[in-house]
Amino acid sequence: MTAKVLGIANQKGGVGKTTTALSLAAALARQGKKTLVIDLDPHCCASVQLRYYPGAVDGTIYDLFNAEPEQPENPYRYQELWMRVIKTPEDMGFDFCAAAVHLADLDGDLKNIPGKGNILNAALAPLKSNYDFIILDCPPHLGILLVNAMVASN
């Protein structure tokens, strides 16, 4: 099995990206599909909806973007980090990776990092054999997070 990565994106807020991402994940889970939702929005709406409140969550997708891998050529370097950031919400049927408000700072934090648009795609490599679907709830603006989501999406 190789996961299909779906980015739910629109450059406008309030159009139903989070509702679509979570509803689609729930529907896929009901069909028996192993699904992961990743909240990439600094507003943390999907995270809050699933009761993962900013500042109270240990391990978020922000940690993945800030990781300094020791072996940059190894796509499995993120595996240990994923074990810390992936949560399994009760009664949801799908796995979830919470956002953090600090995601809003990534454009500046990563401005001098080569290959910054491919971080998420590379990090997803070890997960693709574990899931049928990986759903990315994208932020409502063009920036490094949306670029990463589009590069990682099928």
C-alpha cells in the first residue's frame, strides 16, 4: 500500500478546508481506510476541533519542520519524530498530527534553507506504506506550508 496524499487547499479562509479534511478522513476511516490528517494551518482549527489545543500539545507538525536531521539524505530520518507527533484521537478512526501557532513563523525561519519546499514530501516517505490516505489541511495563504503541501500531494 502506498498512501495517496491529498492537499485540501484554497488561498481564502473560511471556505471549508478543515471541514472537508476532517469529514473526508472520517468517511475514509469508516470505509476501513487507514488515514492520517495533518493540520498545516497556523490557526490550528483542525487541532482545536479535535481537542488538541495550541500550547498544550506535546509534539506538533512544527517540530517536523524545525528538525535538524543528522542524515539529510536518509528519508527515514523523520521516523522517530513521527512517532512523537502522530496522535490517535478517541473515536475518530484516523490518526492526526496537530498544528502549532508557530507555523506562522516558518517562512522566516526557513528562508535560507535549501530544499525547504520539499521538507514535508521527504518526511512523508516512511509513512506512505502505513496509510491508505494522508490528508493535508492547508493554510489559507501562499507560503512555505502551502508549497510543501502541494509538492507532497498526489
